[in-house]
Amino acid sequence: MTTMEQRPAAGAPSAADRADRVAEWAGPSRTPTDGPLTFEELQLAGRNRGMPLEALRYDITPTGLHYLLVHFDIPAVDPAAWRLSLGGLVDRPLELTLDELRERPSQTIPVTLECAGNGRARLTPRPLSNPWMFEAIGTAEWTGTPLGPLLDAAGVRDDAIELVFTGADRGVQGGVEHDFQRSLSLAEARRPEVMLVYAMNGLPLQPQHGFPVRLVVPGWYGMASVKWLRSIEAVAEPFEGYQQARTYRYKTDADDPGDPVSRIRVRSVMAPPGIPDYFSRRRLVDAGPVTLGGRTWGGRGPIQRVEVAVDGTWADATLAPVAGDFAWRAWSFEWDATPGPHTLACRATDAAGETQPAAAPWNYQGMGNNAIQSIEVTVRPTP
Amino acid sequence: MTTMEQRPAAGAPSAADRADRVAEWAGPSRTPTDGPLTFEELQLAGRNRGMPLEALRYDITPTGLHYLLVHFDIPAVDPAAWRLSLGGLVDRPLELTLDELRERPSQTIPVTLECAGNGRARLTPRPLSNPWMFEAIGTAEWTGTPLGPLLDAAGVRDDAIELVFTGADRGVQGGVEHDFQRSLSLAEARRPEVMLVYAMNGLPLQPQHGFPVRLVVPGWYGMASVKWLRSIEAVAEPFEGYQQARTYRYKTDADDPGDPVSRIRVRSVMAPPGIPDYFSRRRLVDAGPVTLGGRTWGGRGPIQRVEVAVDGTWADATLAPVAGDFAWRAWSFEWDATPGPHTLACRATDAAGETQPAAAPWNYQGMGNNAIQSIEVTVRPTP
């Protein structure tokens, strides 16, 4: 890793520096750090995209505001030449064109997606990857065809236990060159909400969201919803590819194989009230009645409760009607703001009784940090 | 400023810390730094959005990939209640609905926009604001009605010298609370390409791009193209608002009033070839013929030439046909890649003979850094 001071100036790097860098990328040790933001994290933050939290106001996130994490490069896919193969342990391998996929029965579902690494930059020490704070979220209306009936058409054999989904994006991670690939158990893949998606918010997928076709696995963190899908393979053994076995794991240290990341942990986020300072993003609020609001979601069961704390005192928020089994739910809270500094926070609890912690258990890759958000505001007297 | 180590943990901050922060935001001194990335820069990078450079492949940037800089919050504007007022030193003040604006003569122009702060994070010491590297760019097809005829309809008086454009976004910057406002001289405002825009890439503006109506000033850095426009006022004196007189200036130090930032400096950017490493973004390229490519643009005259350097040796690239007076232009360069590490670079020269420097003159706010981009790649033998 290089810090901003250590990085080479804009000119050509020295040969030694170049050799160091090649050695580093062949097998980097991305040890979590207490140190400052690194140049590499800045590069990732400049490419990947969070949803500004004021966009919590939209039931459906405008396409250009949805969060985006792209591991490698956004690939260029020619839709006319594109084919989806469904093979491996099946009786009738399929190869589908985009038109054939679109002619199948379709469904449109509002789904909240969240990056498994959301909140990573709030952990200490800080795992090194995209430095998300709160903003790796978004809710879209996804349109596609359910996967289950396609599996039936292909005739998945009894000895298959998983499906491996392969995207068109390729690169190197942890010294391993690979296509982005993830697997799902057949039971998960056959859930009626799991679908092959070709439209988002009523329009064809934009390139960055997986054009022409992606998988969407509602309820799971985003890594399961493989973009730029090109093949599905039924296999008899657990898939051990990089993105399944090496990353997206709840690990205690570098050597711990860890538990797989799967469904989204219960969470709520508040849209910061008032107006911001450009640089610090601290908030200025006028005294008097203020409606606080935000969204809550989770992939492990319906949300039962959202609470809001003003300066540490918790009270129930009002939940809006459910908008879908896999979409976030709006909440609101009436606050009588008094002049001075205040700290606001929110936390959600799901039907299983899981609630957001003050601090989530630390893990080596910074996955699933659903710790409570708190927002500092300054309330000024109303003129 | 706080570094990652110094920032408070996720719990409530101490009263002293809160008081410090309030004092800080009332009049922060954002002195450029040689130090590490700050927490505030990370927050901005998580909100604002660069265009991943592989998207240089698109003549027109997909809406969700266009760069985005929002000073304050994206405002919620009700299009039915929205009115644009055109007043000040005019004979016939106007108040227009969205429908009235859309019924006027329209034009659609491809325009490349770039943030004036693009490249800021490559300067040493680093000015403190959104830490852009190369990615604060994008080209859209903007549809709107030209401003000049509207000015004629309102009858701008002879004593007016400028127009002040006011957006619906409000916040604090440098201790000053204000609406985002910028001015343009009447001569600039009457140029035929300057327009009030209500559609981007054939669809109504998304909220983050200025819904329902924004100004677009082709050829200028992005700050001139005021989003969420709500009023235009003809004035007799130079406008001295914060975003005109205090920032968007080429300043040598904090006390220098500086020169105003205006038209886009000549620039070229290359799409990184090959495949990336996820974390370092270093590139891996197969040996043999490789077509390098990217875009070039500038707001001070047509581009005359793009050159590419491989390991410091410059040669001319091939320019694609011009796509419009204000849109970027594609270029390509055939490279026979040999195994080993290489450094690639590109630079553009415009018709006035201006060319990109190896290092741009440093300035206090990190504006207009059009220094040459260089990309390190590792070429491996072809199997």
C-alpha cells in the first residue's frame, strides 16, 4: 500500500518502484490498518459509487444514484452476440439469446441491494478495500424472468448441489486471475424471487449494472447478484472460486477460512436533516418541529421496529407500510429540535429479534457492518 | 480536519469534540496538506461520483456513469410547483412553468462536462475538497431551450452586465450559508449553445443532475452549469457570491483573490488497457498488438493533436472525427506491447497551441489540473 505522501509524483516511476508494484500486486497482503486512508482506497472510492443519503427520500432509487461496486472493469458486451449458457449437470443444456430470455414469463420486484462491505471504513482497524461508510445501498425495480423454471427446462440432475454463475468481468484479486464467479445452492436458486434481470427501473440495464443480463438474489448482499452474466453451471461439489472461498467471508484473521457472507443484516439509515456544510458534512437544523426519516431493511425477515435516539434517549419511530418483501421500508420520527448540538441515531430490529449493535463484531474483511449510524447536528434558534 | 485515526468512534462524540467541530465548520481553514487523506475527503468521495475510465469507450456516457459533484444536498423539487423567474434589470420579468419551458424551441447538443477540481488529489500539497484523480468527467446529450431568446423576451436592460443563476441547493461553505449561485456575463450567456436543460440522454433529468431544469454552459467547467435552477437575475455589478468570488479561483495562497476559473483546459485521458488488479488497479496486458484509446476535449478551441508515450517516447495518435463543438473526441493508438513493465501516457494540444503539462501549475484550490495522465502496465508474454 502507498499513502498519499509515498506515492510517486505524476511522472514516470522508477524501475525499482515498478518492480515493487508488480511484486505487490501478485500477492498483496491487505492487512487491516489503523493508519490513514491509502491511495488505493481513494482510487476505489473514486470509481465506485455510493448513494448520497438524502436519496433515502426516494422509494425507488433513481438509476444514477444507486450504489455501484465493480470489482474489475465494466465489460463491453455486444447484446446481439451475447448468449447465456446453462450447462454442467443438466439433461438439456440451454443456450439463450437476449430475445429468448425476454420472451419468457417476467416479473418486476422492488429489491434493496446493499454491498456486503458497507460500513467497512467505520471499523477499527480498517480492512482495506472500498472504504464505504453508509452509502453502499439502493432500491430498484428489477425486471427479469425467474430462474427456477429455466432450471426445470434444463433438467438439473439429482447429483447437482449448486449453481455457479459466471460474469464477463475479469481481473486479478489477491494474486489470483479470475472471472467474477459466485455460487448459490439449488434451494436458494429456486426461490421464486431469484431472477435473471434485463431491466432496471423500467429501462434496459445500464452497462454498470450488468447489461445485458444479471442475476438478482433478493435478500442477499450484492455480491450474490452476479452482473454481466454469461453462464450458469450445475455442479456436484461446493464451488471454491476466489469470490466464494477467499473473500466475502466473516473471518477473524487472515488464516481463518471464515463463514460465508449471505443474507443482509438488519439495518436502518437516516437521511441527515437540515442543510450541510460542504466539507465536513456537519448539519445545521432550524429549531422547532423536524420530521426525521430514513429507511430500514434486512434479508433475514421482516422489520419489526425502528427506534430513534436523540442524545442517547431511544423512542419508537413510525413505520410506513411494507413496500415489498425485499424492499426497504420508510420510517419517520417527529423531533422537536432545541438549540444546541445534538446527536441523532436510529436502529432497527427484525421479526427474529435481531437488532443493530452499537458496534458490530469486527471481521478481517469488513463485511456486514450494520452498526448504528449516528449523525451530529447543530440546531440554531429559529429567527 | 480529522484523519481516520483521530475521528470519533461510532458512539456519541464528547461535548468538547462537538464544540470543536462546530467552531471548525463555522470557519474552517482548509489549508492544503502533504498529509494523508482526511475523513472529510473520504466522505465527499463516497457521495460524489467519478466516471470509471473504462467508460471512455462510450461516445455518450450512460446517465448513471456521468460524473457528479453536489456541493450541498440534492434538493427535492416538485415539478408542478416549480417556476423559473427571470428578473432583475429586465423590462418584462418572466415566470415560467416547466411546460412553458418545454414548449419553447429546443436543441440537443452533446457536451463534455468536467469538474474544475478534476485532478486535485494529484497535486502536492493536496488542496482539501473532493479528492478527484482523473474521473470527474462525462459527456451527455443535453436537451433544452437556448437562453438568448428568453433574455430577449424579458428585455434585459442596457445597464445589466451579468446574469446571476440561483439553484435550489443550500448549505454552508467556508463559514458562509448560501444558495448555490453563479454568474455569467451577458455575452457568454447569449452564446447559442448556452441553454436551460430539462433532458439528459433523451430522458427527463434525474434528480442528481438538476431536475427539473439546469443551466448548461458548454465549454466551461461544470460549476457554471447551475443545477436545480430557480431564478435568473440581470444585475449591474459583478456578482460577488461565495461560489463566484471565494471559490472556483486560481489562487496562489489563501489571501490571493485569484483569477476566475472559466473554460476547460485542454486534456486527454486514456482508458486503462488490459485487466485490472482489484485493489491496486494496476493493469495486466497480454503481449502483442494492443489498441490504446481514450478521449480528448477542451473548452478553449478545437483539439489539434493527441500524442501517446510508451516509456517516454511520444508519437501521434489517430483522432476520430469531431463529434460536436463541445463533445470529447475519440483517439486511438496502435501499440505492439512487449513483455515487462511499461508506462503509458497521453497528451493533447489544441488549435491555440496549448498543450497538457507534465505538471500543472499548483494552485490553492486545486483547480484545472490538466497534467498528463500516466498509466503503469505489466505486459505478460502471450501464451
